[in-house]
Amino acid sequence: MKQRQDRHKAKPPTLFLTCEHAGNEVPRAYRELFSKSPAILETHRGWDPGAFKIASELSKISRAPFYFTKVSR
């Protein structure tokens, strides 16, 4: 019976962190859409200020893989 329990032992969950809004870069194909109001990219609507730093630090503390993009959503 013990052998069966060991085989079905629960594994710890895997953790990874993402930060999809770490910057305000706009792909070349879409830059024209912002030509009349480029200042909007500098606001919270263009990116999440501080998000990259927080996610990066959490990744270091937890030793979790960290994936990010600096392209504005």
C-alpha cells in the first residue's frame, strides 16, 4: 500500500511570472494609430509603470521563470 501512495504523491505546483504591459513600445505597423496622440503612451493607458520592477523582484525572490514584453497592449 505504501508504494501506491508514493507513486501518487502530489507534486508542488509550478510557478512562473508574466508581465505583459511592462513598456509602451508600439510595433511599427501600428505607430501611425498613435501619431495624433503620442502622449497617451506615456500614461497608464500606454503601460503599467512599476509592473516590470515588481514582477522582476518577485521572480528573483521566488526563483520563478519570468516572461515579459515591453510592447503596449
